[in-house]
Amino acid sequence: MTDMTERNRTDSPDTEKEPQQTRKPTRRGGGDPATRGRTTIADGVVEKIAGLAAREVFGVHTMGSGLSRTFGAVRDRVPGGSKSVSRGVKVEVGEVQTALDLEIVVEYGVSITDVAGAVRENVIAAVERMTGLEVVEVNIAVSDVKLPEEEEEEPETRLH
């Protein structure tokens, strides 16, 4: 016979079993669980949020300087390359605050001050809402104006 069968035979209903102890729930930690621990946000995350928010504003043609747009267009054509939403965005992220520098190209005919104000407003709202960081400044550099007759700046692809 197995040990289990032997034990079951010797345990009779009259056999006294150990009293079950009721465990008090132990309280672990203190305060709100959301405040236990630390969250860090990478610069690249804030750059992407800011880049997308800036591009949403009417009058913004593209982001970045001519050189960075050229390199970006080449990278976009490489198999496996992805479109960089953070092009033209630089950030400094601290523990609770962030500062951003944006480089934009505006459409001809729009008010640059209005576009810059709208970009600043949209970027601050998006970054603060999504990250909880306080945006202390958004510096905007307008590097170019997109004229209606200008073609898109993309490097020619030549196969020889």
C-alpha cells in the first residue's frame, strides 16, 4: 500500500486535526500604489510625441533642416528603414521637467507667429498629458518656407 492510503486509513473522523489559523492580511507598503517606484521616460519617447504633435498643426510642412530631411528621405527608402517622427526635435528630459527644441518648415502664406504659437501649444499639451512631465520651454526655429511651386525634396535614385 502506498503511504497515502495508509495515512487515509489511520485518519479517522475522530482524529483531531490542527486548528486552522486565520491569517490576517498583511498590509504591504503604504500609500497609493502609483507612488511606489519610479518611472523614467526616455528622450526618444518625448521626441516622438512632440514630433507628431507639431506635425498635426496646420501650416507645418515638415520638420528638420534641409540636411536632416535629405538624410531622412534616404533612410526612409532603405528596406527596413522607418520614417522618423522625431526628425527636427531635440529634447532634454529631467526627473519632472522637459525642454524641447523644434525645427520646422512652414507653408508659404501662413503666419509664422501663429503657426509657432499653435505648435508650442499642441506640443506642450501632448507631452504634458502623455508623460506627466512639466514642459518648461518649447523653442521653435523656422528653417525654411515651402513655396507652392517647389517640388518635394527627395534625392534622385539612380541605378547603374
